[in-house]
Amino acid sequence: MSLGSWVQLTVLVAMLAVSTPLLGTYMAKVFGGVKAPGDRVFAPIERGIYRLCGIDPEGEQRWRAYATSVVAFSAVCVLGLFLLQRVQAWLPLNPDDLPNVPSFLAFNTAVSFVTNTNWQNYSGESTMTHLTQMAGLAVQNFVSAAVGIAVAVALVRGLTRRRAGTIGNFWVDLTRATLRLLVPIALVGALTLVGLGLIQNFSGFTEVATVEGATQQIPGGPVASQEVIKLLGTNGGGFFNGNSSHPFENPNPTTNILEIWLMLCIPFALTWTYGRLAGDLRQGLAVLGAMVVLWVSAAGLTMWMEGRSNPRLEGTAVTQVRTDTATGGNMEGKESRFGPPGSGLFATTATGTSTGAVNAMHDSFTPLGGMVPLVNMMLGEVSPGGVGSGLYGMLVFAILAVFVAGLMVGRTPEYLGKKIEAGEVKLVVLYILIVPVVVLVFAGISVLLGTARASILNPGPHGLSEVVYAYTSAANNNGSAFAGLTGGTDWYNITLGLAMLFGRFLLIVPVLAIAGAVAQKNHTPMSLGTFPTGTPTFTGLLVAIVLIVVGLTYIPVLALGPIVESLVA
Amino acid sequence: MTEQTAQNTQDQGPETGPGGASREGTAIGERAAVHAQRTGRQRRAILDPEILWPAVTDSFRKLKPTTLIANPVIFIVEVVSVVTTLLFVRDVFLVGGDPLFVGLVSFWLWFTVLFANFAEAVAEGRGKAQADTLRATRKQTTATRRLPDGTLEQTTSTALEVGDVVVVAAGEVIPSDGDVIEGIASVDESAITGESAPVIREAGGDRSAVTGGTRVLSDAIVVQISARPGETFLDRMIALVEGAERQKTPNELALTILLSGLTLIFLLATATLQPFAIYSGATGDKVISLTILLALLVCLIPTTIGGLLSAIGIAGMDRLVQRNVLAMSGRAVEAAGDVSTLLLDKTGTITYGNRQAVELIPMYGISVERLAEVARMSSLADETPEGKSIVALAEGVYGARSQEVPEGSEFIPFSAQTRMSGVDFDASSIRKGAADSVRQWIDEQGGEIPAGMDQTIDSIARDGGTPLVVAEGREVLGVVHLKDVIKEGMVERFGELRAMGIRTVMITGDNPVTASAIAEEAGVDDYLAEATPEDKMRLIRREQEGGKLVAMTGDGTNDAPALAQADVGVAMNSGTQAAKEAANMVDLDSDPTKLIDVVEIGKQMLMTRGSLTTFSIANDIAKYFAIIPAMFVGVFPALDALNLMRLESPVSAILSAVVFNALVIILLIPLALRGVSFRALPAAQVLRRNLFVYGIGGIVAPFIGIKLIDVVITALGIS
């Protein structure tokens, strides 16, 4: 890795080292049910919201009720967002007179934002009105993230409670996550980003004459406010088609680092929250350790591979080595202000966190450099994963790891003192089965189906990567686009939409069912005979289990896509 | 703990000792060997030819799909084997087919199924052999039934109903389980326990239970039958060792679900490979054949653990049987591994059951020699273990031997009123007994209690011992220190249990002071003093409330509720029927110390399962590196870079993987039956060790194995 890569990685790790304990402890207080900082400000607002919505904040829910609330809330959100897009032309804040969004695209987009995926089969500036962006997409950016956090917190409650029937109240968790966590950080973050050069206005396109005398359409809009939650909530849906490569979304290396931090701060901090709520910080640190190992390795690999020259371009006039004016490395599809380090770090973070934002063209990465973001998503978004979804995904893997290896110490496997038995294993298996089924089946059909094949822009292994990337991104609720695939067709609008729905709710329901099942169990006290889950050994085991389970599932298709592509080159 | 078992275990004590001493990291197997030697029962080798041959036939019988479906992983392999066989038949007649390759793949896939069946059959075979021996015992016997009017009639054992009363004379076989209601007899129980020394069975009390199939050696007893025909202990024992009622244990069930889930994932990964392959240009003559896809599927699904899973469970039960412990269900064996609290009776389990003299403490001005002489003399006629131990101590340690008891002396036996015993000579008299009684005796004679006696007595009591004051005439000579002697090796075993995270609680009727002293000396974690059955029950409940699993032993009828409440209750075979009914394990040797072995066997079984699961999954990495390049090298020659093992050809690569996959099952059968090596270590160390051996080993082993098979296949010219 280049010096630039090391510096950026170090700065980021330092920022996270500060934010993780602070934010983690704060969230533990917010969701732990005790007094939390800021009660004086937030408590009256919350009471108002509860009264307005008829929520009993003391009323705890069993897992079924919790899951029903999640699904019902999300269904209403999908419907509302769909309708908003279908009537946006007649509503205010439409300076460019954009038409209503076509129905398949509106479905895809509604599902995409509600599931925290933010796959975009459209170009933001020329499809969505400012109202749709702000009242529709941005709102979903907040609440879909809050849903993820709520589910994660519910699972942690299940693991830490003893002989309990309930796992919390979804509406309370949703409200508190939005109000006490996302809104304050977004507010400060947006102002900071504006200060660093992002735009925030209600203008439409501005026509300007360039130095060369040509005219250019310069878009405007409430970008900073959307940008911050896009990253903080690991959503990824850009205001502009160019996403974070657009200078108004991500103008310079400083904003780039800040944006990467925004994606990572909550997922990492939630492990700290988990440790605090479990009453044993080491439990959280072991999970954090696994996430850090996966994230740093992915980031390091991509930064290194993109920093190397492209063998195909050797012997041509293209300069691939570092000079005073060029960063060197594989610069195709990258912004010169970010270069391979800033792009590689952003790409692996955005895919590892289920954000899916891009500041470079992943399609133009080297085959293996582009495989890392793909694998990152295949891992099931646990490196460190989306807000909430990262933690619950990793905890499911932890339960699996405990079950596979836990028997090796001669006891019925336990996680946090909860026995892992047939019921939980069934749900864990369901969880790890859903996404591969969705990805492999849809991708398998797509490469054979004539109409679907027509969307592939590049033939051969690269085209296979494009299709697999799209479904992996959708089913894992990432939203990252490899590009090179025309996603705006009916086939992809519908199947990607379904992939997003399955990948979100068919995972959340088992997770909540696990929460409900383990909450009821008694807690076996820790002893020397307990399988240790708060140690570096467990971190290593967890990483191995994630890699092996995912690797064994996807190795064949990876071999035919990026691996063979890299070998041929 | 009753007198009977106390006596029993005391006899066995010194023999258990060597097994328990110097046991730093002794494997269970070795302990079992010591045990087998002791009981005189032949220990079967892991792969006994007498078991192997029937197992071979059984592995074919087990091919029946309706039986095999209980094991989803192996069932899938069978389905695949059938399909490849059909493909082979097709290729034989098809021009351009590849019958040799398809045939070989098919052949080895069948072997994979057969090897898995064989593993199970061998595990069952060991039990079956034992069941046959037991069945020989069960053969119909005649019985002498005593009717209510007192008349006797001859009948058969199978005609006996619950409540019938039978008379069994010397030399006769007891026809069914029951309780002795009249008489006392020595009974040879070797048919069930393997222990040749006869045991005493008598009416009333805690040693009244007799087992059908055992033989009365002397005297005659009247037995009231307590078991219905076909439901005797022997019947249940046969069913258990045979595994006829075997059900999947909770962990086994959970593991089966996981393995089925993995199988589904791999089914999916292989099934969707064909579209991707076609997209990638694997069409026409480069098309990936169904045989290859099926071979890949079988190699990836966890056949190793799938094939060995049930064998591991059966072998775990069998290991207990080898140690003369009958587990009523596999669930109990599993629970034994999970146990976090062991309740151990002090007497017979932790200590030898009887107090022994360990020290003579003379009063001021008395020589220890004189005290020893007198103490010895006072106990010469005392037949209690305590008395014998005083004689042994006085002679062995203090060298007292010279004086014989003069003619015409009168021995005064111990009585509950006087709480003293001794001997009266012409000249004087000697007494030994509880401090208060001796004090009174001295007072009556106008003697003086020496200064320091009370202090000595108190200090012995504080150490958990029992002081016996020895007096001659009006003079107190000294104090005998009687104490509970901890069985050899127990301190180390408790240390091991603690290392494994298991808490030991000593149960005793002693007062708290004594109990605490013994507990400290033995190294148990806690004790329950002056324990009543209710206290015991409360303790079990409290531990269970706290999420702990509790194991205990018991033999008396008043132990029955606690045995039933405990997660693992081991009843002594010498105990009452009620205790045996309530427990989920019965120890035929009636050795309460064995509870610790039971826990270790349970742990070892779970470890074996976990280790082989890890090994099985880790194996897949190498198989991918063998098969994926072989599959696609036709379409993408560059993929040969993934052929890390440099396998000779695609055909040999795929065959090698399939053959390895089959052979690894057979190679691991001994490990599955014997269990992974067990050491009493904290979980963290066990994990690191097993992760290294079975995790890293599981990744590396197949790379080597597949390469070796590839070399052989190439040498044979098949590729």
C-alpha cells in the first residue's frame, strides 16, 4: 500500500477509536432503558410523539409483535414512498418540472429506500423532485436506518435478558434511534459538510457559460442534508447520479474521509453498545475485532490492488506510476482528487457497511480490486455492516460459530450464557440460507434469460460479475452498483426489488425470532468450562466462520467471474 | 449414603485409588482399561473382528432409503449414487460416453454411503454383542410362587405379575426384579455388573432390591416382584445397549439441522453453477457433465460428520456401558457434559466412609508409648472400622504390641447409653469414648481432668476430626484423633473439575465445623452440612434456577426425588428400586466416584461431535481447489492457476476428491468410536487445542490426502 493509503487508514482508525466508545456508550444509555444524556431536550419531544401516535412507551412487545410492527411500518413506508413518486409532478418543490416516476421504477425505488438498500435504477437529479428527495427518500434514509438499529437492539435484549417474554418496544426504539441518534449527528454533520464545500439550496438546474464558451447545466438542491444521512444511515442513495464522486456531494479529500467515517461510526459503535448492554465489554470487543479485521483487510487489499498498475495498460502511453501530478495506479473510473487510496477505502467501506455509496466506478477497478467490494457484500454485510444490520448479522454468525465450534469444548454451545439449541440453529440456518438463494437463483436466471442478458454491457466473466454484483448488492441491502448493467428494465426493477425485500425482511424476522427464543431462556453462568466468546480466539474463529460459510457458497461463481478475469489478464 | 454402599465402596476404594492417583491428564480410555481389568470383563477392541463382519452386512441393510432418510446428508449421497449409477448405465451404451469415469465416481459414491452406514453399524455392533450376552442371562427360568394362602407353586418367570411373591433358594436364579421381603442371602450379580464378588441382599432397608437374572448363592429369600414381564431391568438394559430405542439427542438434532442447512446451500451452489457455466461458454463438448456436478455436491456437503454423527452418539453411550454405567437416554449423557455442579456425598465418594485414627495425642506427663499401649488394648475387641484403625495406628506408627490382654478381662462393648467402650482388668479398667462420657466416668471415680484436654479436643474438632478420649483408671491418658480420610486422588480430581469449570459441592450429615474442615482438605468448592433430603432438593433447585445443570448420585429411597430433579442422577445398583427408577443413569458397580467419569464421558462425546464437524467443514476448502479448476479448465485454461495441488488431470482431480471424501469417513471411524482425546482443561485451552488440530488440520489434511490419491490414480493410469 502507498503512503497515502496508510495515512488515510490511520487517520480513519484514529477517528473511529475516539468515536466508537463515546457513541457506543451513549447508545447503550439510549437503548438500555436507563436515564440517557439529553433527556431534558428529548424526553418531552418523545412524549409528544408517543401521545400523538398512541404509543405506550412502557408497553413491551413479544418478538412476534415486534416483528409485525417492523413489517407493518415498512409496508406503510413502501406504499407511501411509492405513491409520493407517482404524484410528485403535481406537488411543490419541483423546479425542473420533473414528471411522475414510472410505476416499476417507483416500486423498485420505494423498496430500495425502505429496505436501507438505496439501489438506484435512476439518475437522482433528473428523476426525483426536491420534495420526493426530502420528504420521501431522506425520511426513509432516517427511519430505515432506525429500523435496523431497533432490530439489532432487540436481538441484544433477547441475548441479555433472562426468562423474559418481551424484547422491547419497536416504536420506542424507532423513535429513540431517530431522535436521539440520527437526527443530532445528521444536523451537526450536515452543517460541517456545508462548511467543507457541499451545497444546500432549493435551486433547480442553473445554466452557466463555461470558460470555453459552452453552456452547462449545473444542478442544485438540498444536497448536504441528504448526504449526511445517506452515509450515517448506511443508505447510500445519492442525490446525484454520480453519488459521492460528484463534487457537490463529496468535494475534497477531507469530506471524503469524513464521509467514510460517517458510514462507519454507528456500525462500529454498536458493538460497544452491545458489550455494554451485555455487561461484559469483551463480548462487544470480540465482535468489533472481527469486523475490524474484515474491514481493514478488505480496505487494505483494494487500496493495494488499485494502487498497482493495470497490466493491460503496460507498454502504452498511460502513466501508471506516481509522479508530481498523478497519483499513479489504476486511475480509470476514479476521481483524481481521491486517487486509488481514497477510492479503495471508500469502496470497501461503502460495500462493507451496506451503504453502497460510490466515489469511483467499481466496474473499472482491477478484477480482484473489484472482487473485494463484491465479497464484502457477500459476507452478508458484517464488515462492519449496516447500521444495526451489521451487528445483528455478525451476532447471527457468532451464534453459528459458537454452535459449530462450541461443542468442541464439551458442552452444549452457549452464547452469552444462552444455550444454542435446535430452535435457534434452525433460524440461523434460515438466515444464512436466504441471501444465497436469492442471489444465486436470480443471477442464474438472469444470465440465461435473453432479455436480462441484454442488459449486460460487457461480455464474458466481467458481465457475470456485473449481474452477480447487482443481486448481491440488492439482496444484502447494500445498493452499491458495479455499473455496467442496465438496471432500469422491468426484469431488474422487479427482481432486484424482490431481492431487496427478501434480503431485508426474511432476515429480520428470523433475527427477531432468535431474539424471542433466547430471551426466554435462563442464563447459564460463566465458568472456566464456558466456551469463551470474549477473546481474540473467538474473534479469529468468527472471522473464519464468516469467510468459510460465505466462501463455500460463492467460490464457484467468483471463480467464473472476477477470479478468472484476473487470471486471464 | 447408607452403610451398605459405604461398606461396598470402602472395599473398592483402594482399587479406585490408582485409577485416580497421578492422573494428570490421564485419558478416559486408560481409566476404562483399569476399570475393565478390575471388573474382569473383557474390553473389546475398537475394531473387533467379531463386530466388524456383522457390521459389513448391516451397512448394506442400512441402504434402505426409509431408514437412511433420518440422516439427510447421507440420504442425499444415496440419491446421487443412484443417479450416477443410471448415468453409468447410460454411458455404457452411449457412444462418446465415459463409462470408466462415471462408473468410478458412482462406485466411490456408493462407498461413501456404505462407509457411513458401516460407522453406525460398528458402533451399534458393540452394544449388540453385549446385548446378546445379557439375553443369554434372561432365558426363561422357573419360579416358585408363594400364594397368599402360603402354598407354593411352580411357574415360569414370564408369568410373574407385579406384587407376586416368590421364594428363591440357594443356587436358583431370581426370576424378576423385586424387593426382598423376608430373609437374607448372598447374591451373585456378575451377570449384570461383571463383578464376581457376591453381595448381600436382605429384607428391609436400602439393600433389599434384587435384579432378575442374578443368582442366589446361599440361604433363601422371599421376593416381592416389582416389574412387569418384559419391563425388567435386564430387558431395559438390553434395549439400551442395543440402541433399539435410540432417539436423536438435542445437540444431535440441532447439528442435523445445521448439516441439512449446509447441504441445502451446497445443493444451491452446485445447481446454479450450471447456468453460470453455460453463460461462461461451457456448452457443447465443454459442457459440465451432471456426474461432475454431482461429484462436487457430494464432496462439499458435510458427509464426514453426517456419516459419523450417529456413531459418535452410540459410541458415547457405549463408553458408559463399558464403564458399567447404564444411561437411560442419550439426552442424559449429553446433559452430563453440560453439568456445572456436582453434588457428591461425602461418605463413600470423597472419603473412605469410615473415620480412621490418624494421631494419638498424650496428655501432659504421659508418654505417647503408654497411650498407644492403652489405646490399642482398648480397641482389641472393637470390631468397628474405627476400632481396627486405632489398633493399626498404635501398632504401625507407635510400635505398641507388647501387652496382651490378661486372662479374665472383660470387654465392655460400645453402647449408646455409655458412649464408651473398653476393657476391665482385675487391677484397673480402660475406657475410650466421647469426651463428655469419659469426663463423667473420671468424675465418678474422683479423678481429675488434666489441663489441656479441652484444648486438644477443640482443636481436633475444628480440623473436622472426632476426638476419642482414652482413660485408664482415674487418669486421662490422651486423645485419639479420628478423622475422615479423603480417598486417594480425589484432591487432584477436584482440581481438574475446577479447571473444567465444574463446581463440586460436598453433601454430608456432619456438623458445619467438621464439614468445612473436610471440604477444605478435599478441595471441594462448597459443602452442605447437616444435610437432609429436603436441603439437597433445595440446593438442586437453587442451582437450576441459576441456570446450572446438576449431577448427583444416590441410592436410598429418600434420594429419589432429588435424583429425579437433578439433570443427571446416577443411582447405585445396590440402591433401592425407587432410586433406580428416579435416576437417569444406574451405576452397576455402585461406585459414586464414577459420577466424575460420567461427566467426562459426556464432555468427550460432545467434543468429538464438535471436532469432527469443524474438520468436515474445513475439508471443503481443499475440495474446491481440486474440483473447480478441474471443472472449468476446459473453458478457462487460466483457472489451472487454482490447481494448487497440481493434480494430474481434471478426471483424476475429481476422482481424488471423491475418493478422499469416502476414505476419510472410514479413517475417522476409530476416532468417532474412541472419542477425541480428553484432557481436563479450561474451555479456552480445549478450544485452542481442538481448533488447531481439527480446524487447521481439517484445512491441511485434504490437500495432502487428495494429492496422494491423485498420485495413486495417475500411477494406475486411470487419468
